[in-house]
Amino acid sequence: MADVDLEQLSPSQQEALQQYVQVTNQDTADAVKILERSQWSVQIAIAKFFDGEEADPVAEAAAAASAHDIPRESARLENLQESLLASEVRSSRAPRRNRTDVAPRIVPQQSITRRPHWLIGLLLTPFGWGWSAASTIFRTLFYVLSFLPAPLRPRAITQGLATGFKGTNGRRMLMPRDTAARFKREFDEEYGANEVPFFEGGLAQAHDLAKKELKFLLVILMSPEHDDTESFVKETLLNPDVVSYIKDPTNNIILWGGNVLDSEAYQVATEYSCTKFPFTAVVCLTPKEGSTRMGIVKRLVGPMPAETYLSEIQGAMERYGADLNGVRAERVAQEVARNLRTEQDSAYERSLAIDRERARQKREAAAAAEAAERKALEEAEAAALREQKRQQWKAWRSQRITAEPPTSEKNVVRVALKMPEDTGAGRITRRFPQDAPMEELYAFVECYDVLSSEEASEKVTSPPEDYEHEYMFRIASTLPREVYEPSTTATMGQKIGRSGNLIVEEVTGDSDDETDEEEDGGEDQVVGNR
Amino acid sequence: MSFTNTPVTRLILLGIVSASTLASLLDIKHYFYILVDTHVWRYRQLWRFLIYQLCYTNSTEVLFGVITLYQLRIVERMWGSRKYASFLVVSYLLTSIVPPSLTVVLRPLTAGWFNYIPAGPTPIIFAVLAQYHAMIPHLYKYRIATSQAPPTDEAFSGVTFSDKSLKYAIAVHLALLQWPGSLLGAIIGWVVGYSWREGLLPSSFVRWRMPGWMLGLRSQRRRSEFEGLRRMLEDEGSASTTGAATGAAQGQSANQPERRRTMGQQIMDQFRDVL
């Protein structure tokens, strides 16, 4: 069904449908219906979609158009004849409409002044000279003419060329802030010191400020060459009542003034469709027509008495002040709610952080325990491997211990070894060749249990790889005490002599201090053993 | 915008169009231009000086003249209708005298080249254009580049225009349509406009204003009387509506009948004054 509809639509209708669906994301069939009801105007259809359909904007627009009161939002076609007729009606009757005009936000384009090309500059130089020469001649001529009676005398003689507020020569385009400062300065020069609080900045800033702080923006546009400007300023704007009303901070007024000879103010004049000077517009947020919409709620054009001026402004401000107060209250409520929410959020964040910290500690403890366990396991494995290698080494070494020389041999060392208590071997005597290294004695002691068991173990042909054997005991002689190291170079004959009475001491592989103490204790023991 | 608050411009446009059409219809175009040798020297028709600006004699000039004047209506808005009308009258008088007199002088100097002054208010249009040039700031500028558009402003070749350029172009076209007489008129008009502006004319010319009744202006005193009356009625109306605590839109629509009654009241007042 939707496809059939799409086939029947004209290209412009299809485009409208596409735009509408993009904005509202509505079903195509429904979109076609609502667009048909809105006579294929995308704006009206979207307005209907978001605002509900109880009010009929098409009928309103038609009614407004019939009353020559077309809202600016809709496209406006006009020709000369129509506008001739319309202006007749419009000028006689103040435009009254239910919707206020949108107050546009105006940001002037910054002009970049560049020096012209030097060739062009060279070509233009004679004109510059010509201009200055001509003006000099004219001045002289007019100075000569000053004998004329006052009404015939040109103004240029008496006053000089116009400068300041009324002068237009060399009005360079400045930044909005500087333009505002210049306007204020020229205004003061022209009308004397005053207390009118002009906003110092561009209209765009004033507009934003009024929107943000929910103030009334009073836009005053003046054309200094207009005949009514002087009387308007002197009698209306500088009226003490008006000045004090504008200055009163409780009235929430931002006053922005502009000279239409400046580009920004001229742009403002065109955008605010100002057709008569001096022009005053009251602009404020119009929440009923859009939450962020700034509307022109009052236009005051032409000269008028100060009381009228003031009462018109007051009337407009009273009418829209209620709406603004509503928005203000709403904003305060929102602010409170937001503060509450941020507090809640921060409390939640804090508790979350505490929980996270706890979880982290737990995790770390678990990891540490696991690491310790793993380490213990590794150590146990390493110890088992060591033990295994040690056994292998002992088996290998025991086969390579030099046999005991026969008793007839003279060049022997007779050694009496007192084995540690826990081996249960007691006292052993053995002969070694004199040229056997000290290490041989150590190996004998180490492998004594293997040798004494005399088991027919299988031949171990090689020592275990990556294994450095460490003797867990020391052999020492008593009186005088001397510890023999398991050296492979020193022979037993040199170290011990022909015979020795030696003690095997267990070494518990701890720190040296402990071994020292044990040594001392061992010595006592040796003495006791004697 | 259109013709809102520019009654003088509207009147002049209607006047130019209707006068030109009528001149064409009644076949009296030959009264509206000046040939120096025939009209001035032979027949002494000096009254032609005063009427040569009343209408154009061909439709192209009517079109461009009307377009230019329509676009210059902003000058009337910025000056007020009364000052604008006064300026037009003063410049009409000056441009009625100066260009023909100058042509009379220039004709022997240029061996008869300057002999013809075309009909039409081109000098006045240029006097207004001078005001436009001096008063109205440009809103934006655009450039037509003959080189590739550079990212910076350096080494740019091309022409820079502003939003006002097109209006000048149309006016220049108007000035060149009846070369050289129209160009002379345009230059004189521009000079008159700038002299008026810069105070080079006698101050009584600049200060002079048309009487208010000619433009339908009521005096300030009577207007303020009506204002007071209207305000009193509005106060009553707003008191009754705010008492019911209605919204802004309703208050506005409720004010409408009050205002209508006020206008009726004004008319009644006028009648009473007459009686």
C-alpha cells in the first residue's frame, strides 16, 4: 500500500515525505496521511506531529494570509501591486498577530580590509591628489563666501565637515564590542553625559545573555540623520523616568543601542524588519512558542511621548514577564533536581569506589596466596629433583671411589671418622692413598651408606647433568681444630698426614653465624667425646 | 518591507510610471527633452528646464529608474519622509538648472557633442544614490576570483563586490543609456547629493523642510492627545483582562476590539473638532 502511494506522489511530494520521515521517523503510510492533511507542507506536518493536531495551522495561516498578516516563517510571495495594496492596509493598522516575530540572532560578517595591489594604488594616487586639491580649493572658496548672510552660507564654513554621531565619513567596520563602544561614545558626545546603560557588546552577545538569564532585551536603533532622532533621544529616551526604569536592575532589562550607519545595526534593522526610525523592539524568550525561541514582543516605531513609550514597554514586559517567571521557576526546579541527582551520583560513585577497593584487596590477597602456593610447589619439585640427582650422583661417585689400599701399603693415610649420630654408622676407620685429594675423603663419607649397603645397583656411568654436588657436612680434626675443605688439589697426605682422627659435622646450610655457633658447640662436644 | 513607511518613494514611482505612460499615450514626449541649439538658442523655451525631469521617454529607462528608486527607499526610511521629500525638492530645483546650463556652456567647447539632455529624473536618482552610498553600510562582501580560490587572502586575483554593488550597477546602466547627456546629469546629481550631505550648499537649502501638511503629518500635540486617550482605554481594557488572569495571547486578542474602538473614537474626535 505504501509503495502504491509512493508511486502516485509527485517528486516534490516525495521530497516532502522524505524530509518529514527523516525528522519524525514515522511510518510512511501515516506520514503520507498527515502530509495530505497538511497540504504537503513539511513544516506544518512536523508541527502537527510534535504539537498535536488540535489547532489547525493551515487554517490559521489561511486566515492570517486573508488578513494580510502573513507570518514571517512561511514563504512569502508578493508583487508590487499586492504590496502597494497591502502597505495601505498595513500602515494604517498596527499589525496584531497571535504569534510574535522571531528575533534573529545577528552576527555581522567581519570585513577584511586589504591594501590594493601597488599598481592599482599607483593608478589611484593622482585621484587622491586631485581630491585633496579640489577640497582645498572648495574650502578656500567657501571661506571667501563667508561674507554671505547666514541662511545662504553653506554649513561647511561654520561647522566644518560633520563628524561624530552625525558624520558618516570613515565609519570603518569594527568588532561588535568596539562598535558598541563607539556608539556609546558618540551618543555621549552628542547628547551630553547620561546614565543610559547601553550594553557593551554585539547584539548576538546581548541576545545570548537575555536568553540565558531570562532578561528583556531592548533593542534601540537610531538613524542619526533622521529628523526625529534628536527629539526622540532628548524627550523620550533621556527622560528621567525612562532612564531610571531601564536602569532598575529588578526590571531585568538589557539595553542594546545601535547606529544604523554601522553595518551591524543596519543588519539588525533589516532583520528586525524595521521600517521607521527611531525604532525600539522588546525582545524576550517566548516559551509558549518554543522553549528556546526569542520573540519580538513589542515594536515601538517613530517618535512618541515618554509616558507612552514607558507604558508600552511596561505593558509588553508585564504580559510576557509571567511566562518568563514560569520558565525561571522551572529552571530553578531543574537546577535543584540536577544538584540532587549529582549528589546522589557522587554518593553512589563513592560507595562504588569503596566496593571496588575491597574487591581489589581481596583479589590481591588471593593472588598472593596462590603465588606462595605455586612457589612452594615449585620449591618442592626442585628439591625432589635435587634429591633425585643427588642420589644419582652418589651412585655414580660411589663407583669411582678409590679402593682401600691393602694394609701392606705404607704410603697411606689412616683416617678414623666419627660419623654423625643420626647416620648410626658410629666410628669408621679407613685407609686412603696419600696422594688422594681431600675431595676423595668427602666423597667416601657422602657415599658411605651406598658403599656399606653393597647393593648390586645398576652401573651409573655418568654424573647427572647440571648438577654441582654440595657436601652437607664438614670434616674437621680435633685438637687443634682444623676444618678440611673438599678440595680436589690438596692431597690428603699434605693435609692430614699419616693418620687423623676426624669428625664429620652436619652443616644445616643456614647462615654463617649459626654454623659458627654450632662449630663452638661441636668443639665442646668433641672435647666431651674424647 | 515593501513600501511600508515610504510614502514619498511610492508616490514618485507611481508618478514616474504614469507620467511616462501618459506622455507616450498622448504623444507629447517631444516636450520633455532639451536640444540646446533648437530649444534654447532658437526658441528660448526655458520652461523645458523645469519639466525635463518629470518622465522618461523610453521604457528601459522607466524600468531601471523605477528599480533603482525602489531600492533606494531605505534612504527615505533612515531620513524620514519629510526630510526625504524636502531633499528631493531641493535637488530637483538644482538639477533642473545646473545640467542644462552646463550643457549650454559645454556645447561650444565640445563642438556640439553635448547638445542633448535626455528626459527623466536620472540626476535626482543619482543624488539619492550618493546618500545611499554614504549612509548604508554593506552587509557582506563576495569575491569573483579569476585565479584558483586560495585558502588565504594572499596572492588573490579577482574582483571584490559587496551586496550594494548590484544596485550601483543598475544605476550606472541607467546613467549610460542616453550617452553622454544622461551621464552628465548623473554626475551632476551625484555632486549635488554629496554637496547637500557635506554642507557645501547654503544652509537654508539643507535646513528647509516641506510643510508637514503636504505629507499628511499631524502635529505632535494632537497625536499626543490621541495617545493619552488610547492609553486610558487600554488601561481599562488591560485591567479587566488581567483581573480574569488570562494568558498573554488572550490578553492580546482581547485588546483588539479596544483598539478598534479607539480608532472609531479618533474619527469621532476629528468630526467633533470640525463641528
